Amino acid sequence: MDDGIHAHLARHLSMMGLPLTDGLVDILKENFSAEEAKIALLLPATDIPLTPVTPEDLARKTGLNQEDVAKTLERLADRKLIFTGLTRNKERGYALHQAGFGFPQSFFWDGKTTPFALKMTKLVLAYFNRKVTAEAFGGKNTKAYRYIPVHQSLEPGVQAVLPHDRMDTVLDRAKRFAVAHCPCRVQAGLMDRACEHPLEVCLKFDDMAAYLIDQGLGREITQEEAGQIVRTAAEAGLVHFVDNAVGGIKHNCNCCGCSCWNVGMIRRRKIPRDELMAVYFLREMDPDLCTGCGACIDICPVAALTLGDGPAKVDENWCIGCGVCALKCDFDAVKIIYRKDQNPVPPDFETLHTTIQRERD
């Protein structure tokens, strides 16, 4: 790896969990000039994503001209290369994109299939190999994301005890909503590997929603529209995943086994399930009610079900407890149960990411 300014920026980003490889440097070289990379390096490597600082703060700490810093940061924000939002003091600020929070999604959220998007797809796919994906998103113990089962698959008792494991609860706690295109399926389409699953199903909440709306990366929707997207996604066999926290959730992706970085990796047995995602639920089946119809086999996004001479069988080492199979079972043979071997869901977004950083260090 060279020792130029882009390599320095790559090392800076690696402090926030993006593995340092030549592939990361290649992406940065394609997007940042040398001068822009120098200014991006001023932005702090923070534990918690979406934590902006003002140009005034940066100028004061570095002695650089505030107006020059502000112009460069705004130019980078206009090209969707860094996050911009309000600081705690309600001032316009800027922050580095982090894994899953703009990097590499900001290249694809708008759904445009341009030559530049194709170029970035090739660079991103070269970077996010199995090892990089596991390191960037998996975490040593605490995982950044968790699956939420389709709510019809959970019994009322479970729903009452664990209300944070319902998508409608996630939506009730958010104040602003945006929808964008699924970056994974956009990239698959650019590589002529498109599947038939819906594209505009990537939901963002609150400050992340505001960012996508302001930057033209997504469109603003109501809570009711978000709920309909969640239902449509479930009916299409897509898997709900959210930040692995009870409160302060920033986004909900609805993933397929065809294209998506997490479900697809698990389906193809590239990364063990529990090394990549927090899985709090598993499938349980009543063999006396199962007719062997095969509907659950066809819909399982991670190919964890098999059908022989008798009832369907589940591989519990790969089941992600998403519940889409229960939605397709006409005989009430399937239910989703809570895993008792898991740690509790972290209480909030800030605790989640400070814990991940502490374990990384």
C-alpha cells in the first residue's frame, strides 16, 4: 500500500471499522482529490456514526481558514461523500461516512444506473470481499445489526415482552421517514444480476432520513407509507433488519438472499450467521401440522430448510428467525421463538456503537 494522502485517509477510516486494504484506497482515489482528502482527514474518527462537527470547530483546532474548510466540506457533501446534518447546537456540521452509514451506500441509494455507479459497483465489490465484510459489519461480539421477525410470526406473548422486536414499534419511535433504493440490489442490477425483489424498500429514520432527503438520495414518506413498505417487503419474502439497539434506530433494510450483503452471504454459506448478524430468533415447527407442501422451502431467504419424506427440517445453524416462512404457511405449523443464548439488545444507538468500538480496541 502506498503512503500517499489517500492511504492516510483510509487509515483514518479504518479507526471506525472499515478494514484497511488497497481496495479502500482505490475507492478514495476515485472520489477525493488530494486536497479534499486532506480536509476529510480533519473530520474526527468517531465511535458513533452521524456525529457532525462544524467548520468553525475544525478551523479553530487546525488554524486553517474557516471559509476554505467550509467550502471544501460542502463540496464533498454535495457529491454525497460525507454526511451532513445538525450538531447538538443545531448548527450545520459534517462527519465521515462509516460502514453502513453512507459507505458505500451513498453511491447507490438514489437508484441511478450511470457509468459512474457501475464503476463504483466494481470497486465496492472488489473491496467488500468475505473477509472485509465480516470485519466491517460483524464485530467481535456485539453486532451492528439485528433481524426483526415478520410480526405475524411472533406469538402475542413474545410481542408483549419484547415490543422492540416489532417493526411497527420501530416506526412508532421514529419522527421522520425516508425511503431509498436497496444499494445491494442496485449493484446487482448494474452487474446484470438483478433479481425480481422490489428496489425502493430501504427505510431511514430521523437524522439519517433528513440526510437522504436533503441530499436527494431518498424521498420523504409518512409513517403510514413506511408501514406499507414493511408489509410489502414481508410479502415479497424480504428480511427486516435494523440497528442492533432498542432505541435510536436509524434505518431498516429489507434484504434478499439473492443480492444483499448479509442475507446473501449467509445463504451462500460464506460467513457463519452468528459472526455477521445478531440473530435473536429461530424457527420452531409442529411436525404434526406440517403437510410437507414445500411453501416454506421456496421462500426461505437463507436456504435453511429442506424437505424429505416427512415434515420440513430446519438447519438451526443457519436459520435467521426472519419469519417469512411462517407468513407462507397455511397450516400454522411454524412459529418463531426467542433464542435464550443471546445477550440482551443494547439499549440505544450510542451504547451499541461505543460498545462495538470498545470491543474493537
